[in-house]
Amino acid sequence: MESLIQIKGATKSFHKNKETITPLDQLSLEVGRGEFLSLMGPSGSGKTTLLNLIAGIDSPTAGEIWVDNVDIAKLSRAQLTRWRSEHVGYIFQLYHLVPILSAYENVELPLLLGKWSKAERRAKVMAALELVGLSDRAQHRPSELSGGQEQRVAIARAIVHDPELLVADEPTGDLDRESADSILKLLAELAEQHGKTIVMVTHDPKAAAAAHRALQLEKGQLVDQGHLLDHIEVRQG
């Protein structure tokens, strides 16, 4: 499998009260194009730090982070902002939808800074809502949607500009089991049928088992990894 992400000796450190904190320490990792990867580990293990480095939200203290043949660790803050807007979709635990906007308007938001016409934006928004199964809820506000539907709107917003990479921080953490399973199935479909590369942080072993591969982090380093149960077996279970 061709790699989309190559991380080489990434270290992230910062100073707090004269103490040096190192959330990630000389970590190396490859993620294949179209792979659905889950990251697990206790609080403080470096999961979210790693996710933010992959997404270009933060930069490493040392090391290289290549995404689609670009070493994003060398980009300036302005370059990273532009790179993220073109190549990354971010899915949050608590959706981060704008309450006064409809589902359509929430999904459209990332496109408003681009060069698309109103007709082009509408085509992209409706295609994204159709993909997540919510085209019939386009004019509903978040308060009129269930938690699972809100997360689907958030996923539509993350994919509306057709990024290669999706990063998800506890995307099922605020959902009941049925809604969570539905979201995990959708993420798997985005990887398998639409070629999206997905990196997901989770504390839920069942959520991790929906991915192609799970990695365990402890104190800023990978300590365990392996292929998980076959998707069919997981979904039947």
C-alpha cells in the first residue's frame, strides 16, 4: 500500500513551570493511502498531539512529517493554514456546528473562503450531505437533529472540499452505541469506497476495532500495533 503519511522521528516538547514535557518522543509511523487507522492510549499518551501534528494544527519540535510528499513540519504558519484548508478534514467529538445555521449552511462554511461559485458550492454541499445520508435534512438546524445526525453533518463539512486526509478526535465519544456504530460504518465506507485516509483517536476498543489497524501509544511512543478483526466480523459482532 502506498503511504500517504510518513512520520520520521517526530518529537514534540514544551516547557511548563521549568519542566520539559515531551508528549511525543522520536515517533516514526507510516499510514497508507486509503487506510483507516485508530490511535488508542491513556490520557497523556500523546494521541491528540500526534493527531494535531498529522493535521498540521501543530508543528513538531524535531523530526519530519510528510503528508502526500510534503514535509509539513517545514511549512510556515500561513502555509500550514492554506495546506489544511485544501488537504485535511477535521471531525470533532462535540461536532462544533454553528447552532443558528442549517445543516446546509454548516457544511458550506469551509467553501466560503474558496473560489467556488454559489452553484458549485451547492453541488458540493448537497453531494456531501447525500454521502452521509442527510440530504433530506439540509434545512434543519442542529437543535432539530439527533446527536448521530449532527455528527454526520460534521463529517459532511469535513469532506465537502474533498480532502485526502480526515482526522477524527473521539468522533463517537458523545454518542450512544447505535449512533456510534453508524458513524464508524460511515467512516469505514469513506476509506474503503472513497479512498479517504482516516486517522482516529478513540478510547473505545469497539471503535478502534472498526479501523483497518490500531496503534497503542504510551508516554509518547508506539508500544503495540496490529491488524484488527475483519470488518465483517466486527460489524456482525
